[in-house]
Amino acid sequence: MKKKNKKSDVKLKFSGGWEYAPAPESKDHIRLKEKYDLFINGKFTEPETGKYFASINPSTEAKLADVAEAGDKDVDKAVKAARVAYENVWSRMPAAERGKYIYRIARIMQERAREFAVIESMDGGKAIRESRDVDVPLAAAHFFYYAGWADKLDYALPGAKAKSLGVAGQIIPWNFPLLMAAWKIAPALATGNTVVLKPAETTPLTAMKLAEVIQEAGLPPGVVNIVTGAGATGAAIVNHPGINKVAFTGSTEVGKIIQKTLAGSDRKYTLELGGKAANIIFEDAAIDQAVEGIINGIFFNQGHVCCAGSRLFVQESVADKVVRKLKDRMETLIVGDPLDKNTDIGAINSKDQLEKIRKYIKIGVNEGGEMYQSSCSVPSKGFWCRPTLFTNVSQSSRVVQEEIFGPVLAVQTFRTVEEVIEKANNIPYGLSGGVWTDKGSKIFKVTSQIRAGVIWANTYNKFDPTSPFGGYKESGVGREGGLHGLIPYLQTV
Ligand code: ADP
């Protein structure tokens, strides 16, 4: 009798009948503790709450470690440690010396890059190719870049004398756990501030590994404190009177709460919130290249990207061709084990997020959208979503207007440049966008009229520590990255 393949064993079968052999990244070198305490004043410290929560691997649902839940008292300890470190050590240290510590963090992170990449994929579900080639190298690059600014701040704001703010409270999401920690910590340290950082509750492990790196780099105790927990821990940071600046990346909903809390106070804030980017393909674009860009723009990192190109606008004359090519390409995408080097799309970060994505897929169908999903098999355990595309949607469809944060693409067509600019802007968000065309003039017209912080031309999802990132409208306030990313951590004197 022919042995039946278990669903989870099937890697990927193309219509030609061939399939990829498994190419798993080794995790033998990964050392995870059973339990992670809070990192306060340079030491791993048990939480006053006595409580721990599990961080699980979303591709297997197996527990990876227990992680401390910080309460108000723990956050208070962390803020006080950061204040003492700020007053006594960090703000007084010569800037070039501060820079050396930041360089050291970058170098150790590079040396331990493989370990970071594997843990990122285990804890967050993203494909190892992404964590290995994008998240970890970019995180190290941010530390390198901002280390260089530490002793050059006088040139950052010509004509003005700049000074640090004090203690920065930083709250980050689960889609780029290590990279977001780097985006936040590196500019804060370079400008002479100290930090209390909270990673997201579903992805705390690379932040705890970063705490080990910070210890290894010999940073003075209290300069960086990392407290774990969920929304209540984040709120305790935002509400703490000892915090001088809040840097938040996450949902627009929580961003609004934070903005209300801080309104009227002298505390600074930057908010990097949701997005619903328009990726615009003109008929004169290099179509195959554009199709790759669309795929990368929405399916990269399971669509867990606030700047994901989740709305596709195709010029009517090439719409059928583009959609056909997209479907063909979607069919070849491999969904599965995040640690397999062939995997294109890893696991959805959590059960809650998977439910949210499924809810939106249902909404799209009920609203009359035509849904297409690739036919690949997915493992039976864990949280998975096949790449999904909607056509026959309108500007008012919820799958067009609302952020799904999953591998779901809504396709609309357009005829003229003016029409697509209007449609692209007709949305509460304004974080990012993309334009694909052969004509430089169209690039200038579109990029200057779309209200979004970042617009890529003939590429998508490219990041660099030197370029600022941030939103218009409900996508946020302030910029991170580049020279602009220093300003929110400085006051002029
Ligand atoms: P998402 O919907 O993407 O999970 P959230 O905005 O809920 O985004 O979460 C982003 C980060 O904000 C996480 O670290 C989370 O724990 C934290 N958080 C959630 N609620 C609050 C809150 N009320 N105040 C501060 N931080 C919060």
C-alpha cells in the first residue's frame, strides 16, 4: 500500500512533481534559560509580582521559556535605576566613550548573529531567511550607525546646542523584536539618555538575549533596563512620572491611549503606528520585477509589517496580467517551518493574530471580494495562513481600509495617475507606499503627492539606518532612523 504523506511532512510539491528537501537551520547552539527575570540595574532580577508567563514557539506551540511579568513596583525600580545611571554616569561620560559602548554592543551582536536569528525565528515565527538576512544585520547596523553619532551631536543640529532628555521609556511590538529594540535603544544611548525598554509579550526572548549582550559589553548598570510583561507593564512605563520621553511602536489604538496620557505634560513622545500602504503598478513598469516587489511587500514576514504593501493598485491595462503572474508566484511560496532555509512564509506570531487575520478574510468574502489562496500545505500544529489575495474589492471594503497585519493583499485597479493618488491617500493611515514605473517623472509626481512617510520606487521594504522612518496621519508622530531619529531624544539648550 502506498504510504500516505502526513500533511506536515509535505514540504512543497510543484505541479511539475518536484519538491524541496528540508534544509533546517541547526538550533543545537541555542541556549535558552527555562526562566527569564527582569533586567534591572545590570542584573537579572526576580519580579516583585512573583509572576511569570510563557513565551511559546508559534510554529509548534511548544513553550520556549517562562518570562517575568513586571508590575508597577518593578517598573518603578527600573526607572529609578535608569535615573541614577543617567545622573551619575551616562550623561556625564565623554560622548566618545559612550560611543565605544554602543560599538561594542554592535560587534557582540554580529558575533552572536546566528544565535539571535534562530531565537528570533523560534520565538516570533518568522522565516530564518528574514531573521538571518534582515532583522539581525539591520539591528547591528543601527547600533553601528548611532555609535558614530555619539560624539558628533554638535553637527546634528547646526547652530544649536543639544542636550539629552533623561530616561526614555520604550515599548515595542512583536513583528521585529530585536530590530525594534535596536531602533529604540541605539539613538537613546548615543544622545546620552538611559532606557527602560519593554518588548512585546509574545516575543521577549531576543530582548533578554540583548540584555546578556549589554552585560557582556560592560555597560554601566542601569543604563539599559529591560522589563517584560504585557499591556499593563507598558502602561506602567507610560504613566511613570520619572520618564522623560516615550517611544512606542505598535497599534494605532494603543498609540492613541499613550498620546492622551501624555497630552499636556512636558514629556516627549514618538509613535510609530499602523499602516495600509499602497503599492502602485503602472503599465510601463517592469512587470516581473514589480510582481516580486508586491510579493515581498505583503508576504515578507507573514505580512506582519506596519509598512506592508497591503493595498495593490494596478493600472487597468495590465491588471489581468499582473494578477495572473501574482497568483502563479503565490503558488510557489513555501509556507512552513520558520527554521527551514527554503521557507518564504513562517508562522503567524500568535493564535490571537491568526484569529484576527481569519476574521478579516471572512469579512472580505462576505463583502463580495473574490478570494484566492495558494494551495500549499501547512503544518498541522502551530499558527499558519496561506498567502491570500482579494480582487473585486472597492475603496470602502474593510479589507482595503483596515490594517490586517497578515499575508492578505487587496487588489484594485486604476486608469490615471490622479485617480490612483486620490485612492491611495483615501485612508486614515500614511506610513509607507510603493510605486513601480519606468518613468522618473511619474515617480516624482506620485511620491510627492502621496501622504506617507516612506515611499519606495521600483523596490519595496528596503531599510537602512541612515534613512528616517515614520508616519503621517494615524500612522504616527515623529521619525526614527537617520539624523531625524536623534532629534526626539534631544532638547536644545
Ligand atoms: P499589536 O496589536 O500589534 O500587538 P499593541 O499596540 O497591542 O500592538 O502592542 C504593542 C506593544 O504595546 C506591546 O509591547 C504591548 O505589550 C504594548 N501595550 C499594549 N497595551 C498597552 C498600553 N495600554 N500602554 C502601553 N503599552 C501597551
